[in-house]
Amino acid sequence: MSYSVGQVAGFAGITVRTLHHYDEIGLLVPGERSHAGHRRYGDADLDRLQQILFYRELGFSLEEVAVLLDDPDVDPREHLRRQHELLSSRIERLRKMAAAVEHAMEARKMGIDLTPEEKFEVFGDFDPDQYAEETERRWGGTDAYRESQRRTASYTKEDWLRIKEEGERWGRDFAALMESGAGPESEAAMDLAEEHRRQIGRNFYECPYEMHTCLGEMYVADERFTAYYEAIKPGMARYLRDAIFANAVRGV
């Protein structure tokens, strides 16, 4: 079975003009022509187009794509292996980006008196000020919000770097605990949940057990918070929620 250029454009979500261009530069030459001379694409052509679009999505130029696909020393399995590596790399970067966003939101980093260079050093590619409006809308009327605003307004770059390192160290410890097989109701899990609560209290606002359990629920219910913890360790958001609940019962 073969397909017209219009059908292939529809399948792939690209324009007919793009297919014509690929043909003109020799990147994707259709395997057949109709009696009237129109392009007809077979299954092998569609497979090649899929490869082209994949590499284009990852930012490769058409010239680079041609080299990759026409390398006589690379077999189809090698293409799949390369694709898997590239996708894994992109996924990891996106996970880290999500983690940076959620870290900024959770910490309520508003009123930060840092230069743009210092913000980049502390928070990476994301400006925490962009979440100020949402944070104020959700928690602006609470004592916790006002206390967090008061404290963070005086924090220096060194303060934020210390808080960042403290949180990253806790995340490594919590991920290691999960890998050990300990359950969220174990003493070790509850101890780390308690450390999580105390970090909030030390750095942002008083966080009694009842408030901490509300945060735990939010980590699971709000996909952005979930993404932050899942980027540290898959399954962490729900595991942390359960450990927070168990620690609250112990604390009460």
C-alpha cells in the first residue's frame, strides 16, 4: 500500500510543502510515483519520515539528520538506541526543570531581593517571582503567608543557597530511605518527615502537624508539587504524604 503526499502530510502533522522540500534535498524521496507522476509513499518511507521528525524535534538540522539516517555503519537498532538515549536525556532535563519550578513555589520565594545573576545562581532557569501572584491568591490571607513574607524579605543569596542545599540533602536522604525498602510508617520515614516539617518551620513559617498533613495532601493533589518530588524519586510524593501522616499521628 502506498499513500499520497496529502495523506502522509495529514498522518505526520506537517505540510505538503515540507514533504516536497524533503524530496528536493534528497532527505525523503518517495519510493513510488503514480502514472501521473505524483509522489507515493510506502511503509519504508513512512518509517524514515518518523525518524526525520524525531531528530528534528530534538533540534537536529536537516543536514545532521541526513548524516544520521544515511550512515552505512548504523543499523536500525542503533537508531533506536540513539533515540532512547536522546529521549532519556530530554526527559531528565524536563524533570529537573519541573523540580526547579516546584521548589520555587513550595518555598514561597516572594520578595527576594536578589540580582538577576544571583537568582539564576540560586534557582536556575526559573524566576520564582512568576509564582508570586498565584501564591498570594491561594495563601495571602494566612498567618503562614505573612510570616513567610516577613522572613524571606531579609534573606540573602547565602541564605537561599543554604536552604537549597538543606532541601537537596534531605531529598537525597529520603530517596535513599525509599530505596532501602522501609515503609512510610517506619521510624526512619517519620523522622525524615519530621525533619521536613522542621525545615519549613526554620526557614519559612511555623508548621504544626495539622498544616503539615495539609501540605502532604497537596503534594499528591497538585500535579506541580507532585512533579517536584517525583523528579527526586518516582513515587516520592505519595510516600512522603503517607510518612507525614504517620508522623503527625506519632506527634499528637
